[in-house]
Amino acid sequence: MAREYFCAYHSALEAMEGLSDAERGRLFTALLIYSKTGAAPQLSGNERFVFPGMRSQIDRDQERYRAFFEKQSQNGRKGGRPSKPTETQKTQAFSEKPKKTKEKEKAKEKENNNPLTPLEGEIQNFIEYRKKIRAPMTEHAVDLMRKKLRSLSADEQEQIEILRQSQLNGWKGVFPLRDKRTSDNSIWDRRLGE
């Protein structure tokens, strides 16, 4: 790909100092023709002494441009510029302890190998539900929720219903089943009896 211009350096002013305006005009025209066609025009005045130095500068610039263009072309054939690293790749590259992605992958693999019980599946659904409502649970919070579920009911099916009730009502926590509340001697019975 040919360039549509050549660079005129400030250092050329010194070389052209002794030339008349007509000689400068012929020199500049000759440089433009040489840059465009590669053919050196026939010069007859003093500009013929300045032309070779400026011609060699044009040749160096064009060679540098060709090398740059070829490198860019090769990179384009390879697929272009590599994508920028993601935020996690940037931070992990400099941290002493990279994030535990391998442990997470092992945990997922373990989940895939061991089918979940219905209760564990519902607990996972509740954890995902909490993430979706932008209230994710820590491991400690999950442990506390499991303890509370066991304190509310020893029956696994009832624990599943408690989790589903919380999701259905948009609650972040787990509470006794509503129909169970009304059958116990609780505040709900007293309010209903009033």
C-alpha cells in the first residue's frame, strides 16, 4: 500500500538555504514525483545537489512504513489484537493468592457426581433465589438457615415447604408454615380469636 505523502523534515531548511525560490519549487516538485512514482526526475539547477539526501530520507521512511504495514497485515491474519484481560485476570495476576476457581470447579464437579437430595436441591434453589433478589447468602448464613430449618421442623418435606413459602412470599428468611402457625397456640391464634 503506497502512502499518499512524504514527510518534509525541518532539517531540510538548512539544506535548501542556498537555493532560490525557483530551485526550491523544482526540488519540492521532484520530491513529490519521486515519492509518488519512485522515479527520480531530471534536475538541472542547484537543487540536484540537495535532492539525493532528501531522496534517501524518503526511501528510509517508505521502508519503515512498509515494515509497519507488513507487521500489521500479519497481525490481522492472526486474528488481530489480542483481547484485553478481564478484570479478574488483571487482579489475579498480581495477587499472592489467586481466587479459588479450581476449588469452585471441584465443588461443581462434586455436585454433578452426587445427586442432591430433594431438601438439598431446594436449599440450592433458595440460595439462587437470594442471589437473584440481590441478597446473597454467606456460607455462615446458609449454615444458620439449615439450623433454623431443623428447629422449625424435623420433617424434610416440611422443611422444603418452608423454603418454598419463603420464596413465594419474597422473604429473605425462613419462618414456620402459615397453616402451622394458625394451628399452634401462637400469636396468630390469639389474633384470629379476637
